[in-house]
Amino acid sequence: MQKQMPKNKKVGLALGGGGAKSFAHLGVIKVLQENNIPIDYLATCSGGSIMGSMIAGGVSVDDIMEEFYKTVKKINWLRPKINMQGFISQQNIKSILMKFCEDSSIEDLSIPLGIVATNLNEGKLRVFTEGNLISAVCASSAFPGIYQPVEIEGELYVDGGVLNSTPADVCREKVGRKGIVISISLDDKLNSTIYKNNTFGIVYRSLYIPLIANRKKIISENSDIIINVFNDQDFNFSNWRDTLRFYSENKMQKFYLKGREEANKRIEEIKDAVVENKSNFKEES
């Protein structure tokens, strides 16, 4: 017997940045799909844009995972890019996106999608809702110093996480106050231990704290449900390196399963929030 969802409130997902940890988004989305929770809008950043763009294009979670597994065995994910703008190429991500989304325009996707990136020329956030999908995704995920900036319409763009890592506000604008915004944050918990003689650690922490505060403000003010996938994991350099591990099948599976685990913990809460009239539940054979 399968439960048939009654009429629901509009659901928007905000998929936060997190590099390879973004496989956790696929775990969350798989649980939503298994429970017939619709997705009416996606707002994405960085690694969330990579996964979200394919989901919005109608690609199944299983097909995305399978393609990444196959690609891991074929190519060097840490392919160097020899220039002063970044030292790793995005070509590997592009090759997967090209397979599923070649020549796709954002406005033509199955699920409406907003992709956030940071405009370096103007120092502002831009939400891409139309135009070439792959260019926007690459811009959204171009982490400064790791990947080179992406030029679009004569201006340079880098990772949207510089200004808005989990764009719950973009979701809220689209689904309205009567809709439900589910934010999936991939940020680790900030470790309270400080070593006063570690200058690098102090400087990095000092730069990271305002970013965390801004992210939390945006998420808390615009979300109905917040899934902090890695909130039980302390932020440190070793964990940060996990964001680059697209080349590890074990890491992909670990992050995916972590997303499933956290979504399953919250699925009844999500159903309660989404379903307008639970008495309308029907069971079908």
C-alpha cells in the first residue's frame, strides 16, 4: 500500500554549498521523493547548484550517483589549471553536467531554479533564473583560489557562498509566506577550542565567524525547517578538505547516506508542515 499525498503547500528547497559534501543533498532529496514530498522550487549555491541543477532537469538521484561513480574511475578530479586565478579545473564537473544538461537553459527546467553566484565586479549577489545552465552552475561553484572565476556577460563570478551559502531567502521569495522552505545546510559546527599560538587558525576563524553569522541569519529568518546535515561534526582543516573529495567514491557514499539519515529523522515533521489536510491521505494498492 502506498500513501498518496493530498494537496500540499508549495515546497522550496535551499541547497547550501559544501563541495563534495553536497552528495548529502541527494540523500535528503531521495528521502523526500520516497515520501512523495513534491519540490516546487530550488534555490542553490555552489555544490548545491551542481546537484540541484540536475534534479531540476529531471535527472534521478540514482543516475547522478552512478555517473559520478563512473567518472571517478576514469579521470583525475584534481586536474590542475595552470594560471593565477585558480589551480583546479572545473572541466570534470562540466563533463557530467554536459551529459545530462547539454545546452539547457535555466528557465526550461522541470523544476524552477535559482542559482546564486557572487559578482566580483559589483560586489553583489546575483540569482540566475535564466540563461545557460552550465555557465551559471560553474559560476556558483567557483570557490575563490581553488577554481578560476567564470565570465558571464563580461563580468566575473565566483562562488555564491561568499555572500549567501544557503539561499533560503531566495526560496522564501518564490514560495511565499504560505509556502514551506526547507533549508539544507552543509556547514560544520564551529569547534570551541582555540589555540592562541596558531596564527593561521585565529585569522581563519576570525574571517569565518562573520560568514557563519550571516548564513545563520538568512537561514533562520526564512526557513520553516532547517536540516543541518553536519552539525555533529566540528569544523577543522581536515573536514574542510572533504569539500574537494569529488574523487572519492567512499566519501560520496558517506555524504549521501548522512543526508538520508538526517532527512529520515525529520520526515514526519516535514510531512506535518507540507500537508495541508492530513485527513485527505489516501492509500493505494
